[in-house]
Amino acid sequence: MSLGASDIPRGGAAPSPAQIDAAVAAEREWMEALLVRLVEAPTTLGAEEAGQAVMEAAFADCGLTPRSVALDADALRADPHSSPFSWSVEGKRNVVAAWDGAGGAPVAGGALAADGTRRARSLILNGHVDVVPPASASLWTGDPFRARRDGDWLYGRGAGDMKAGLVAMTGAIRALRRLGVELAGRVELQSVVEEECTGNGALQCLLDGSRADACVITEPHPDHFTVAQVGVLWFHVDVRGVPAHAARASTLGFNAIEAAYGLLGALRELEAELNADPPAPYDGFAHPINLNPGIVAGGDWTSTVAAECTLSCRLGLYPGETPERARARVEETIARAAAADPVLRDHPPIVRYDGFACEGAVVSREEPVVRELAAAYERVRGAPPRLEATTATTDARHFVRHGIPAICFGPRAEEIHGIDERVSLSSLAEVARVLASFVPMWCGTVNEEVRPALARAAHGEESDVCR
């Protein structure tokens, strides 16, 4: 059922914890059905639109007016912090929807000003609809893109990373609106694309003008908040060999595939060097920087010495290190290894870039969004969350770079990017409860006593209410 303006009761005072819990519980069936529809939309790179259509309808079901933010290749590439990409983004879009606050002062909740009054604050709730490929569909218990429930777990590619997070944030807002909460500050919901390869979607929202006092990204980080993340560099090493008949491989040929494995050995040495003396907060990790050879593609015939091979890798980098510096170290490593090989010396490998090239990010543990979301978490869970760093990357970096503190918190998931990915449905509901508790606290709600003044101001009458 969609919510229209007439369906939303008019409130004002901040809802009680019991009211919030009951409101979220009433949305559980709606949330689980939404998650099934999302999982069964196979939103891999280039096929995200099916999921965005689902999210557009979900935002409308909350009584909001969704709008599209189209990806603009020229604008993205002009941004100095964008990642290189070779594919077309024509026709791709983010879906966003705003719940505009009533404004006004005083408000219940919100931010405490120096004069003792409180002001409304704005918030972005962000999630990505794109998912990685299923890795090997034959290894799954069932169809990766057919949602399957087993007790508390719902299985499917993207169920955890991060469609359940999209559902939790949307369900929280739907619950608050059905409860009749009247926010003072603005909340923007964002369903973005290309988080898994570039961050183009979140960046496009920022280029489009999205701003807020804070951002919560509902990635599957269930019992902690992520306040630091690494950067990521995708690079591709093109190796050329000397083709020959396999019968004369040892005398006439030079195998590009075998040469690529030799270069990988040199890259492993770089990885070890990067992990030798990690800076805080990564000094608590045994192996914070990971090199992953994700794709090896080479050769064209079993009985022919491979003439070409491409090694596609992902490398992490510490916050504070630039992608440009990481590129330089990769290129130096490849050049040094090639110089030691008599064939590669004359046919040097080519290093090129397509996909992630992004810095890391750190948010202070003292940021108001960290402390106040933690208070909402503790109300629901009974204990405060851990504050942790991750050796992965998220879209948080784009918001942090634009002066918007951004942290990650979302439902419990297992086997993300793996086989039989699954998410806990009870955790999904719990995250929605935390968010529904947090949003009125953060944005503030309009006090009953200022409602008549707000109404007069809306009609152009004089008012002492600050807009």
C-alpha cells in the first residue's frame, strides 16, 4: 500500500521508543516483500535499472516523491576524485527521495546551539542497488537471483550487500511517516549505482547538489559502526608473449600467462611491504592491505603458447595515501620485475586503469552522528556499538570529502561476494528500529507549541519562528 499525504497522521511530539518499535514491527512484512523483489532483480553492472524501478516504487510507497539523478559521464570524468571507467553510463540513474522537514524553532531533538536553543539537522540515508556477479552459480544451493528463505536467513546475491540495508532505511522512514512524525530537518533517501566498481552513483548525487549534516550508509556492518576505510585501486597488467606451437614452447615461445604469474609474485612482494608497518587505525590488523588478482585472461588456443595475458587486480591503500602514489608503486614494481626478464625487458608490460581509484577515509569517533546513532543503537541493543575500521571501501569517502561525516551501519550478512550470500531478517528489522529511533533525534521534531506559528509562516504571515 502506498502512503499519500492524507494517509499520514499529523503529529509533532517525538515518538516514544515503544511507538517506534511498534511502527517498525508493522512494516516488517512490507520490508521482507521489498527485499525479495530487490534480490530477484539481478542488478549487476549494466543491469541496475530493474532494481532502481523497485526502489522508485518503494520510495513512493513511503508517501515521498522519488526523482532520478542521471549519471553524466562528462561531469563524472571532470571530477578530480572520480574513478576511471571505460563502460557507458548512458541511461543509468540514481533514485532519490526527500522528506522535507517543517523547519522552525524551537524543535525537539536536533542540534543544541550555543544559546541553548535547538536547530533542525539534515541527514542522508544512502545505499547501493548494484551487486557483484554470483562468482559461480553452479556452486550455489539455488539460483543466486531467486530469493530463498531458511528460518531467519534470506539467501540471494546482494541480499546482504546491500539490498537489506536499502530496505532497512526505507522501512524506517515509512514507519516514522505512518506514525505521523513531523520532522524539523530534512532526510534524503538515496539508492545509488556503481558502488561496487567506481562510486559513480554517490558522486553523481553530490555533483547534483546533495548535502546534509551527516550521512549513514546502511552497508552490512551489524554490530559496529565503520568509521575508517581503506582506499582501493583497480589496475590491469597487459603482458605480451611470443606465440609458438606448444611442441616448441621451450625453444621458440614465451608464454604470457606464465609471465603474468611472475609479475604477480613481484606484486605480492609489494603487498608484503605495504603491510610491514601499518599506520593507525590499521596497526591492529594483521594484514590490512590486500592484493587480489581477481581476473586472469589470456591465450586463445590450448596448443598455442599464449601471446597475451591480462592480470586484473585490486589493491588497498591506507587513508592519507593517494591513488596516484599507489599507481606509481604498482608501475615501479612491474617495471622492476620486467627489467629482470630478458623477454619482458624488450616487451614491457602495460599497466592501465579502469575502475576504482579512490582514497580512504576516516571519521572522528567524536562526530555527533557517531555519538547519537550509537545512543539509538544502545537503546535498541542494550549495549553500545564497537567503532571499527574496515579493509574494504564504501561510498562514505565521497561524502567525507565533501564535508559530510559518513559512517556505515546495517544488517547482519554472511558470504557477501561469496557463495550462498545471506542476510538475517531479524537483523534487518533491528537496524530499521535503530534508524527510526535515530532520525527524529537527529533531525528534530516540531514542537506542538510552535505548530500554529509555522502554519502562519507557511501562509506568508509574520512569525518569530526561524525558517
